[in-house]
Amino acid sequence: MATQPAFDHPVSVEQYLSTVYEHDCEFVDGVIEGRDLGEFEHAYVQGMLIGLFLKNRQEWGVYPLPEQRVQTQRTHFRVPDVTVLRERTPRESILTRPPLLVIEVQSPESPLRHTALKAEEYRTFGIEHVWVIDPYARVAYRGTANGLELARSGELAIPETPIRIVLAELFAELDRV
């Protein structure tokens, strides 16, 4: 496998998939895109979400994957912060079928409009549940057919399942550390 290339020239899907990146990158139409990570709030919220889904794995009938590649189009590979699959979902090295849920944790350097475009891409791919959590502004959004919608209820949930995250509890835990 090749080492991490410079990000200043187009690469093929094959080059992207055969390259090892220090931090996994996304790939959109020949362009390698870096991802936001490495900041405490981002990392801690991502870790709490993985822990919450693992803790409730059996009851909720799901399992979480951190930073799992998802091929949303022939030349688009995204790497959501958290991907949640239903139990008994066929295992794939790179997901080519829509998972139950993807979660992006917003970083201050990434404009919300960029995250909104990714959310729209996820929804177009067929992912019904797209959540964006902003630990800096202490808010969350749901990806909808009309774009990102603020979670005014103070929680994120998947209807007809026991999956539910109370944002005040999530942010209170972040404040405790």
C-alpha cells in the first residue's frame, strides 16, 4: 500500500482505496478531502456516542462503527464520525448499502453548510437517519428532505425504535470532564 499522497492533484478510486492515510480521508470525484478530528470536544462526543450505542446494542438491535467508509456514489466515499448498523446487517469492508444512521460531530473549522451538503448526500444515498451534533453550540440537527433541521425537542430519536439520545444529558457529560 502507498503512503499518504499530497492532496493537490486528482487521484483515482483505486489509488484512494489502496492508500493508507494517517487519518482516514474522504474521496469525492477524484479529490481527497481531509476530515475534522483531533479536538477534545469532537473526540469525546464521538466516544460517548460509540459507548452509548455499544451499551444499548442488544436492546436497540444495532451496533456502531467509528469512522467507517461509506460509498455513497461510484466516486464518493464518505467517513461519518459514527455509523450505526442494524443487527445482522451483512458485513462489508466498505459499506455500499445505506446504514440505519450516520452521525457527524461538527467542528468549529467546518462550516455547517459543508456538513449540510454531506447530510444531503447521505439522504440521497438512502440513509434515512442523519444526525449532526454540534458540541460547541450545544445543538443538534436531523437531516431531512428539506435540509438540516434543528432538533428543538432536545433529543434525537429514531421513530418506532427505542433509540433515543437526550442532548442535555450528552452535553452535561461533556461538561463534567
